[in-house]
Amino acid sequence: SHLLIPRMDEVREALSALLGTHSNNLGLIPNATQGVNTVLRTYPLKVGDEILVTDHGYNACNNAALSYAEKQGATIQFAKLPFPIECKSQILEAVEKAISPKTKLAIIDHITSPTALVTPIHEVVTLLNEKGIDTLVDGAHAPGQLDINLNTLGAAYYTGNCHKWLCTPKGSAFLYV
């Protein structure tokens, strides 16, 4: 409708200021899990490619990655994160250990859902970028809890919920590309 699009543009403008990016980089979606599924369903995986996830990732997202990988003839590699952690370098080491020459995409939680670990996301994204691996950050719990600057983060994709810590109506989320 002629009223809906301008209102959605206003929301994207407000979100872009909060998230440190241009509003044209954001799409509005119902939840972060849909953002993960959207990226997975459009990501160009080939037979033999790998998706890296962590064993602290949100189960629905890890299952979506597994399902999509199987359909494409790709595989999943799990980074086993220690718990409890003593220092953030343990997370970086676990991610680096799980990388192979076949790794094309990594799905990394900004704040893990089952264990509430805050991932050193800037360092993880930098590591993955240096190896030519795209990162999809599952930031379902991060907006409103952590400062986020998507332009400086350097992740290919970031999805987050607004209905959790930003206290917006249910069904409010974004996908950054």
C-alpha cells in the first residue's frame, strides 16, 4: 500500500542509524531465523563445499544449515567452543581449527542462544574474511544489548531480532546484506 512502504523506510532509517549502516543494506523480516534461512537458500554452495557452524549455535539455524547443505551436496563442520571459556582467544582458536579449504560460509552467533557467550565477533569476522570465507552473523540477541556497527564489522550478512532487547513488537527483525 502507499502508506506501508514509507513507514517501512522510516523503520529502516531508524535501524540503520542504530546499526551503523545505510538503510539500503537492511531488509525487514519477521525474525532472525528467517534471516538465516534466507541467506542459506540463496547462497551458492556447490558439491563438496562446507558450512561452518558452532556447537553453541541456535539449533533451528544449525538444522537449517544442515538441511540446505545436504540438498546441495555440501557438508557442515562444527567448531567446538569450550564452556565455560577463560578468554576470547579460545573462541577464535575453535573457529580457526574448524576451517578447511572447503569452507565457504560460516554462521556465527553474536551472542549464543543456549549459553549466552558473547562472541568476539569483530575478530572472528576478520579471521574468516582473511581466509575468503563469508560470515553470516546470527545476532538474534545482540541488538539492544551490544553496540553494533555493521559497516565496520565486515560481515557479508547479519541478522538480528528487534523484538527482544529493543522491545519492539513481536515479528520485528532485520537482515543486513
